[in-house]
Amino acid sequence: DIQMTQSPSSLSASVGDRVTITCRANQGINNYLAWYQQKPGKVPKLLIYAASTLQSGVPSRFSGSGSGTDFTLTISSLQPEDVATYYCQNYNSAPRTFGQGTKVEIK
Amino acid sequence: QVQLVQSGAEVKKPGASVKVSCKASGYTFSSYGITWVRQAPGQGLEWMGWISAYTGNTNYAQKIEGRVTMTADTSTSTAYMELRSLRSDDTAVYYCTRGGGYHESDYWGQGTLVTVSS
């Protein structure tokens, strides 16, 4: 089975900081990698698909990169409304597993 | 606009079954799959499986295979997820999403809380 490992599991950063979250697959998934944002008490929202394509309406401070097994989500300038848990997901092959999540807080 | 509207919260006893519905609108239902994802209280997202609304083919997570059935009714643009032999660790919010196969989950339903308790 494909396993997705995110790091860190949580982070605290200041408003305006650059934030990076990594996601590693235990086997290649091409670029079939999505990132989701889940704010507290809310439904998850698609941020990025195909590893680096920004979903319509998502602020440009979010970006994704990587291919194969190693992927990154970057928030170029952290904003208060970005407080959330972020999940990566493989959708190359079953099981289409999610990472364990990264909780982002404001320092 | 694309919308996925799920059925309401359920409370079930251990050993019972639950069937959650997901009515789609705003797109051609048979052109996309429906993926089901669940989230136990305070936990992360768990992929349960998906169904092609076009072919009816399904792919389930090994953990629940044998207890789950996903179906899609193209005449009403509604997908269903039935989970049987419920256990306390099935207590979760269940989401339907548009997506599956080589497609990301781009739209999500509002979630359905299923509580399993004696």
C-alpha cells in the first residue's frame, strides 16, 4: 500500500512568515498529489491538485511542487485565515491515502 | 454551481447498518466519480473508496471491504454509501466528494455525522 508521510505534524509561525510542509510517498505517485485545507469545524477544501496546480479561487500565496515521491506545500506569507490543518493525498493508485495532517498555528 | 448535499446525522447501535446519501447537482453526474472520506472525532481524513458514476465500478479501502457498499443512481444523481456491522470506531463524519480514479476531490458534501453507540 502507498503510505503518505507529512512533516511536520504541527508548526507555529508568525504572520508574514514563509511556511513549508512536506509530504513523502513510499513509492512513486507521478504528480497525482493533492493538498487540502481544513479549518477548524469546517469541510476540507481543495487547494492544489496535480502537485502544483492551484485550484480556482485559492490565493496565490499557496503553491505546490514536487513529483515522484517528494512534494511540498508552501505558503509564501502566512495569514491569520490560514490557521488550519493541511492534508496531502495520493490519487495515483488505491488506496488513495491521505497524509496524517499538519496543523498550522499563528505564533 | 456544483453542490453535494448529504443526508442528516444518524445514531446507530453496534452491529447495525447505516446508509448515507449524497445528492449531486450542477454538473453531469455520470461524468465524475464519487469518493467517500471519513473523519473520526479529532482525527485525520480516511479514504474509504470510490465509485464511478458512469460504470458503477467500485474500489474500496481494504480496512472496510466486506462491510461497505457504494452505489450511484444516475436517474436521481444520488450516490449512496452503506456501512454494515457498525462498531464504535466507525463513529465519524462521513463526506462524499466529487472525484475518484485519477481525479482529485474538488467538491465536498457538508458531511454526515454517524454515531455508533449502545
